[in-house]
Amino acid sequence: MLKLKLLILLIFAGIGINYSQENFTIKNSKKSTRLKFELVNNLIIVPVELNGLQLSFLVDTGVKTTVLLNMTEEDTTQLNPFEKIQLRGLGGEDLIQAFRSRNNRLKMGKVENKNLDVFVIYDDNINFSPRLGVPVHGIIGYDLFKDFVVEINYPRRFLRLHDRKRFRKKLRGYDKLPLQFYQDKPYVTTRLEIDNKPAIATLLLDNGLSDAVWLFPDSTNIFVPERSYPDFLGLGLSGDVTGQRARITSMQLGENTLQKVTASFPDSLSIEGLQTYHARNGSIGSEIMRRFNIVFDYNSSAMYLQPNKWFEQEFHYDMSGIVLEHSGFTVVESLHRIPKKTNEEEDNILIMEPAFYKKFELKPAFEIARLRKNSPALLSGLQVGDKVTKVNGRNAYKMNLNDFVSLFSSEEGKNIKIEVLRNGQKLTFSFELKEP
């Protein structure tokens, strides 16, 4: 799966986070509650209600505080008064202006927090929704996980939030892994093999990262494999993140070993200036986490893993070189027949001739946002900015970004035929998928 990349990593500068704010609680003092989610490019998107405003949030173990993104000032009039702050995000060195709003009310299904601090970013350039194809208004992480034992079932697409003081479920068939915490973010120590050489790595658990694993090369045991290629890795709050992609031989989590794992190695400039945990060697993303049923118990500093039906799936690269994004909507015209009518008068039957009407609908539009250097798509003649209209004979507006991701990472040698609009002209390009 994958491979529309999204990375959200926030470092808040000079902020005293006050956890005297209220906790999340379950309505009617229930022991647990279930919350359905949408899985988009491996990422968990849930509906929330913030001070009466209906929004969609990314659930992300890799963030400390609750953040609102891509909001207008009109949207945030329902928030409580702001105080100005600064933050730094992965992808650059510039500080980003943001605001802190206290004492907000957030609901997620049957759980609620009546006194939540929210951080708001006003910046038109920070908009992850086009790369996901669905609205994403914010991110929630530690604020939620600290208050519950959180069970994640990726194949069935639900979270179950358990009252941590009354959690008694026996986790048979699960491996228990100890968690370390730094600045309220969870880390786990794993065993790796890179080009068949063993390594020990301390990795941030970051299910807001759609890739499998990110590794930070150092002078000891983490290095870029001999066979690798340069690529765009994702979007950070301060700009693009670039680096190398490769496969590592294996990764072990508890008693479970994952083979031929696709890994990303960000350039040092992309992560320069981040105040990260000194022992950190990278991040485990949701391309790995989705292969397990997971239970997070922050209060006990533990995570429990059970392989699910996706565990044996192979790890795939994007083999096209295309990064698509949702680029608004297109008007689609269709012709529909009006049902035949009859009109009986005495013994006479009047048969109306078939009639038709035109129907106009707004459908999603997709545009090429990036093309990897020397990729099959680029070499075929496709260009950034091309508007995709058909893929292998299928209208693009009948597809979603997950469909494109699955197709472009499906099978080496598969033929791809893409029709695009470029400056009002229809063009067709063909290429074969090829692993870099």
C-alpha cells in the first residue's frame, strides 16, 4: 500500500504544556467505547466535534498536542481566546506562527474533553488534505492516548477506547513491548538488519507517518543500504522532506520479524534543528503498524502487538514515480433516459418517444504534483501539473487516491496508460511499472 506520503512532526518552542486541563472521559461512565475511522493511505482519520464545529482529525501517536490546520479565521471564531506562540516543523528551519486556545470542548463519538488546549496554525501552505483526498482539519495524539488504553484494529477500521483504570482484557496471543517516553512521545527499541548487518534502533512510534520506517543514518550502525535511490519523502510543516529510499533486510518487533522492509533515510538538512530525543534513530510508521492489532497502554508504558491478516503482505515501492494530489473538482456531464410513459384514453394508447436529460455533477479532480527523477512516468513524457482524466481506461473521477496508490505499487512490469489534460489538450502516455 502507501505511497502518498504525509509526515507531521511538531516541535513547540518555549511552550509550557499544562496538563491540569481535564481528561477525556467516556459518556455515562462506560468501561469502553468504539470509534469507527476512515483509513486513508494508512492514516487514521476520525470525525470530531470541536465547540460544536464538525471536523476531521488525524489520530497520530507522534504528536504531543492537539493541533488545528488549514482553518480560516472564520472557522475558528468558535474557539476561545488565543495567545501567540511559535513552533518548528520538519522540513526546514523557519519558525511558524501559531496560536494557543484554552478551555475548548472536543467530542469524538462518546468520549469528550471539556477543557482542552488547542494549537491553531494559519498558513495556506500547510494543507495536507490534497495529498490525502479527504479533509484533514487537525491532529490529536498524546491528549487522547494518555487517558485510555487504546485498541487499534486496522482491517476492521475501529478504535476501542478503554477506561484505563478498569481495563481487564486478557491479551492472549499478543506480544508485550516496553515503551520509553520522551516529551510525551512513545519510543520502542527494535532489532534491524541493514544489508544483512545487525543493528539496534530506538524508534518513535508515529502512525501519522504513512511510510513503513524512517531511519536516521549515523556513524555507528544505521546507514543507507548500498542499493538506494533519491526521492521526495513527505511534507513537513516547514517544507518538503527529501532523502533516500531503500530496503532493509529485516525488522523485529517482539517475536515478529518483518522481511525486506521499505525504509526511508531523510537528508540531514531536512531534520536539522529538531529538538529530538538524543537516542532516537528514526520512526516506525503506519505501513508497519497497520499489519498488527495494537493495544497502547501509556499508563503502563507498554504496547501489545498481534499480527493481523495484513502481516504477510509484501512491502512495495511506488513504481510509477507519480505523486498525485486532489486538485478540487471537475464538472462531469452525463446523459440519462427519462423512463418511457404511456397514456391510456379509452382504447387508444399513446406511446411517448424516448426522451433524455443531461445531468451535471461535481466529481474529484486529480493533478500530478511531483514526478520522481528518471521514473517511468517522467520518462514517458508526463509533466507536473498534468490533470489526470483516465487511467487504464477508467475515468479518474471514479477513483480515489487509495486506488491510484494500490495500482502504482501493484506489480512490476504492469502496463499503465494515462490520459491527461495539459493546457486544454488531451494527451495519452504509457509506461511500465518498474521498481527503482
